[in-house]
Amino acid sequence: MGLLIESRPSELAYIERVWRSRSENVSQMMSVATSNWELVFWEHQGQVEAAVLGPEAKATPAPVPEDAVFFGISFALGTSMPHIPVSRLVGGNAAIPEVTRRSLWLKGSAWHVPDYDNAEMFVRRMVREGIVDLDPVVPAVLGGASPDVSGRTLQRHFVAATGLTQGAIRQIHRARQAAVLIQEGVPAQEVVHRVGYFDQPHLARSLKRYVGRTATQLSGPGVREPLSLLYKPRPLGPA
């Protein structure tokens, strides 16, 4: 069957998306580039594990344990866990030790393992206890605000808060948006104009780098390797 993924948005400002999935008869996926870091739990052959996954600056093949179940919280841009800097996690992860089906240890305290329906309750507690913080400058700038600081200062701010430059975040966002439109049946030439590419070769290079697929592969059957979570992202304001 592949990788069966279900996801939902969240009204909580700290969360970009909540998702869960199951792997069936698949051993590898294409992990699509993402600007967001995630907290992910999975169970395979009775063993439960968890990790903080950092942003991914490009699409990369990733192994998938067969017959496993996954649950994840994708955090909003600008959020961070101060004791695990996002800038150190780009393209990597940090394992969370001592996880069972019911509990985990997080920064010296015991926590109930969250699930798809109570992720917001879990994250609210993380915020109350200072484990997760939100830098309001990042979502404000991505929404179109213009803070009174130099471009260099703002760039350093973005890298510290997200692990990526503002330009990289926008490129990843645009590629994901284009991929979803193509999957919905929008012709590539129209996608070029909708999301602001120069031409179709520009779109093709972006898709290959950030999604790991061509427009043809996204619009038709025949690619056995599934993609990781891909959804229509929230719109960003002008740069």
C-alpha cells in the first residue's frame, strides 16, 4: 500500500500541522524539504521511539520501517526548543530517550505521550513549562511585516530562530505549493505563473531539489517510492 498519511491544521499558533501515518509494504520514501521542525513518535515491532526532527533544506531519500505507525507534530515557523537549538538540527535529529507507549521524559519531567487528538494540550504544557518558545518576529516578517532592522540583522535572526534563511524558507514553501497544485491537476505552465517562477525549467529545478520529483512524476502514477507529508501550505506575505 505504501505510506498512508492523515493530517490536519491546528488553530494553536505554535503548531503548523498534526499528522499520523502507517507504513505498509514500503521500505523507503522521499522526504520532502520542509522549513518546520517536528516532534515525531513511532512504533515498530513493539518498540516505541521518539525524536525531534530538524528542518530539511532539500529532498532526500529516507528509510521507512515496514508495518510501523507514526505520529508527529510539525511546529510553526519561529517556534523553538531553547535547549535544542533548531540551527543545530537542520538535516538531522535529536533522539528522545526513555519513551514508552504511555510516557516519555522531556527535560527532566515525565509526560504522557500525546496523540493525534490531544496534540494541542501537549504543546500548551510545553509552552507553560518553557520547553517551547515562539519568536514573533519570524511569523510577522513572513506575513509581510517590515521590522526596523537591517537586512543582515534580520537574516541572522531567521537563521537563529529557524535554522534557515528567509530566502530558503520561501523557496521551500513555493516548491511545496507548486507540487500540491500539480498533484491537483493544474498544468505546469499555469503553476509557473501562480507561484512566481521565471519559466518551466525554473519550476523543474525547484521541484527536483525540494520535492525530489518532476512535474510529470507528481501528476501521474508510476513512482513507487512515496513522498513524506505534503500539503497546501499557508500563504506567505511578500518578501
